[in-house]
Amino acid sequence: MSENITLDLEQTFGELDECVIVTNPERLIVFANKAMARLLKVDREEVIGTTTKRFFADQNLFAQMAELYQSPKDQRNRKAYAVDLVLEDGSTVSVEVVSAPLFDEAHNLTGILFIARDLAERRALETKLSDIALTLEDALDAISEGFALYDKDDRLVICNDNYREIYANSAPAMFPGNRFEDILRFGLNRKQYDTGDLSDDDWLQERLRRHLAGDGSVLEQNLADGRWLRISETRTRNGGIAGIRFDITELKEAQAKAENAYKNLSLMADNIVASVTEVDLNGKCLFINKTACDWFNDTADNLVGTRLRDRLPWKERETIRAVFEEATRGEKVSTEISLHFPDGILRECMMSCNPRFDDSGSVEAIVVLISDITDRKKTERTLAELYAITSTRELGHEDKIAEILRLGTEHFEVPFGIISHVIDDHYTITHAQSPNGELAPGSSFPLQDTYCLLTLRTDEPTATNNASNSEFAKHPCHQIFNLETYIGAPLLVDGEVHGTINFTAPDVRKRAFTPSDLQIVRQFADWVGHEIARQRDHQALMNAKINLERVASIDDLTQILNRRAFLERANTEVQRFRRTKRPFTAVMMDIDKFKQINDLYGHATGDEVLRKFADTVSGALRSVDIFGRVGGEEFCMILHNADLEDAMLVCERLRERIIAECQLDIVKQTVTCSMGLAAVAREDLEFSTLMQKADTALYEAKSTGRNKCVASKAPQQEQIPAL
């Protein structure tokens, strides 16, 4: 029975890529597959009957794992062990080991099966993911608002330093994996929030309700130290919640001053980078500040006395009218809205309508404050999508770069996005985003004719939204390509300049680039640089693997398959025969009296004979045939789709060719070859049985005179493919 078990283990796990070892109840090794032997750098047979103790760097862990043998029936949930192994050559490797008990029919423990997985690749991947996470953290820290991202289970994924500074009392609780509710409770316990008339529990439940809604609505939050925050939280595609915290303390103070000190409104409003207006109950403008005049593209003299909303598209007028009517009922109303202003710019706005009351308490006018939150909203969306692109496993290297270029063109509102490779003074497009494919990867230009020269010289993100009215107008690129809008950043790979990432347009960009835009293009460049470096490392590893596999498969002297590689291919042919029933013939070959050649003329001459023999046979075979060196002067070949009769004809021609082409002037005897042939049959489960039959035929050829081809004496039915 134990012999059968051994055979089952060998058939099941022998060729498995995973490292497998089996011990009996006494902890003695009864089986180790080839992968485990390679990992431990030992001979498989040598470790049978020994324990694994000598391979444990930590002997205490070996003793601890005795628990696996003491209560095997309790191992329903298998435990994984991290183990440092000492290999036979003294080196060490870290592996993760999982186990499974083996029972006989009476449910008695007969042994334990262990599977070991090398942790090196996973740790390298974790390091790369950590680098990406650090890049994202740098991007978040570049924006002036507080940003936080929670996953679908409402646990913190990442937040920037501004977020921690805003909620300084809660900062110790802001670590990845902590729930949003727990962070809130931590802050409540430290009196961080102004809960107004609500109890802590009621305030907490209301705040959680607004948070979990994730509908992008705006929440104003009052902190205990008097600061005010404007909060916007939105559901991400994977069910998480991304939120921006913006300190609006100054804005709130400005609103209070506007309501309580109207006489100072003009002075105050003109120093606010927001639209401030006052309108009567019919919507006619009573007061307008400088920013609002710029947005409405007219002077205060022409705008006062008119209804401002009539200058907007009709759909937007309807939305504003509904908000205005609510404010006329004495309610303060705030909403986010997108507005196409007469200056030609679409702005995402936070609009607050504040009723102003007369002495009798009736509403007599509405003070309207409109803040441009376009950059904040775009930054929020772009960072969330950048995180989604860089963290997904659904996209490959090229797809991720293409998505980043698409995201950049959308964020910067330009048609063209380019990643370039710069070598000396040559600028080559490697990746491009353009509406109609105008930019073709592979196109090259002199570096001096591109704005990217300025970017590389400054070694910083560079931008212009109106090249004609800037220093960019003096650059050759302005005359050659007529580009008015440009934003770009140096692209570094492993610390060296690789090229640039840039986004351009032939038209003037109505909105000037902001510091956040410069930081975002820098983050795009950083991530693309990391991705190019990662792809280079991956390709280098793949090339090294191919070279190592070739070295491990080729015989150094003859440059044909070595014994191990040949037998692997041969066993594959046996399995293919059992599936497809296509015949093949195995041929064992031996150079006649080769020892005599070595003894008389030396091993160098013998090696030359072996090389000429291998070259001659290789040159005569088809590409589908398989040829390898399986011993000193022993070779084996597989003639694909050939029965014994066809194979015999091939071998006779080959034998004659060897006599004609394998002779050396220094060798006086004629170099000849004996061959034994055996056709595959249905009982050949392994190539070893077929090889044995061919070897027996070879022995007959050698013993009956040499320099001949002999077919196996197997019964005729054994040569017929299984039906």
C-alpha cells in the first residue's frame, strides 16, 4: 500500500511548480517533489527518511510546528507559517508554508502534506505597491484642501496632511483601516466639534447619515475652535467615499460681515475672489463686486439694475430661480451648481443665498455669494480617478498610460497629451492622446523646437495658458506648431531624465493654470516614470528567465537538448499521443567504438566527433522532430508522426549520412552509429518504458555487428496507436 501511495504522490505532485513535501506521523520525510528539491538544493532521495529540522533557521519554530501532528483533526482552517529556510548551500530563503493532514480509511493520521511558496516576489510587489501609495500621498499633500478616501467598508484608505491638520484632535485615530465612525467618536471625546443643541450621539448619527449618503451635497461643519469647514463627499466607482474639507472660516466671516455691515460690503467684497451680489425680490441687481463684474463680462454701471440670471442659459436660470424663491421665504440656501458665465467660462460654483431682513423681519433683499470651486472639484475627481487607474489590476502597462493621458486631457481641458522620450537633442513621441490620431507614436522632432526644452531646463513643471502673451512666444515651438496652451513636467525613470509628459492646445486656455494643476502634472509624471521603470524591470526579468531556461536545457558540448530537457519534451509527446493518437517513433543512438576513439586520439578528438555527429543529425531532422544527448555517446531522437516502417527508412538514410559526414582526418577508423527503434504504444504511460524498448533494440544492433538499425521486437499490436 505504501508503494502505491508513493506512486500517487509522485504522479500528483512530482512535476508540480509548487514546492511539496510529505512527512509521516514521526515527522520523517516520505516524499519531496522536484520543485522542493530545487528550492532546498538537495537530492530528493537524500532527504527521504530524514526530518526537516536541519532546514529551519529558527529551531523553536520547528518545535512549535509539532502541534500539527498532535491535533490533526482540528486543522479545518489551515494555518500558514512564515519560515526562514537554510538551504543545503548555506543560503537562506523566506517562504510561506501551509499544511494539510493526510488520513487513512480509518481516519488515522498517516502524514502531513506541506506546500511552500517563495515570498520574495510577493514582497517585491508589496514594495512597488508601497511606492505607488507614497506617490499618491505626495499628490494629496500637494493640494491645499483636506482630502480623505474611505473604502466600501467605510475604513480609511488614505488622507493628506491637511486633513490631519484640520482635525488635529482626531489625527491620532487617522490610520488606514480605522472606521470613519471611530475617528468621529475619537474627535467627539476630545471636544473637537461644535455640536450645537444636539447631544453627541444625535450629532454623530446625523453626521454619519450625511457621510454615508455620499451624494456630493455640501455640508458646513462648525468646529469647537470657531473654524468652519465646507465638506463634500462623493461615492467612488468601487463603493468608497472620497471627501474634500475646505476651510471656509474666512468665507463665513465675510458672509456675516455682509449681513451685519452692509455699508462695508463694497470694500470687503472687492477683496474676495468670489462673486458677491445683492438683488431685490424681483432679482434685479442692487450691488455687485469686481469679481462678479469680470465673470459677467461687464461694468458695475451696466449690471446694476438688471436681472443677472437673465444673462445665463435658460436651464441654469431655472435652477437659480428655484433657489432664489426659497431664499425669499427667509431661508438661507446653499447649493453647488455649474454655471456658464458671459465671460465664456464654465464654472463649478458654490452658491449661497442669504436673505436680508428689514426692521419688521421681512425679507427685503438677497445677498448672493458665488465661489468658484472648479479647481477643487476637478482635483477631487482627478485624484480619485488617478487612484482608480493606478491601483486596478484590470489594466495593463500600456492601458494605464493611455488612461492617464486621457485623464490629463480632460482635467486640463486640452485636446493633446504626449509622453516623450528624449535622447540628446532628439524628441520622440512614445505615447499620445489626440482627438483624431493626429499625433503618431514614433514621430520625432528636434528638442529645441518643443516647449519641453523649457521644462527640462527648469527641471520643474512648466505651464502657459496664453503663449502669445508670455515668454513662450519667443520659443520656436510657438511659430512652428502654433501652440497657445502648454503644461508639462520632466519624466524621470530610475532618477534619470527619460523625457516629458505634456498637454497642449492650439487655442488660448481661458482659465489660468493653478498651483494644483502643476502638482497634478508632476504626479502624472512621477507615476508614469515609476510604471516605465517597473515595466523595464519586468522585461529584464523575463529575458533573464528565457536565457536561464535555455542554459538549463542545452548540452554545452553539442548545443542540442540535454538529458533532462529531452526527457521533459519526450514525456510531453507521450501525453500528446494519448490524447491525439498520432504515432511517433523513439530512436536510441550510440556512436560505435567511441571509447576506442577517446583512448586512441584523446578526449578533444572525441568531443569533436560528438559535435560533428550532433550537427549531422540535427541538420537531417525536421523542425517537429526532437533530438537530445542522453549519455556520453548516447543520443535519442523522436520522429514525429512516423511509424516503425517510416522511421526505419529515415534512420537508414541518416546512418549513411553519418558515415559520409562525421569522419575526421585524424581518426583512422570509420565513425559509425548503431540505432534502436521503438514505436509508441498504448501501454507506454511514461517515455521511460518506450526508451527502454528502444535501448533493448540498440543493444541488439551493437551485439550483432554495429552500424545498423534494429527495430524493437515488441508484439505488432503494441505498435498500433490506441483507439
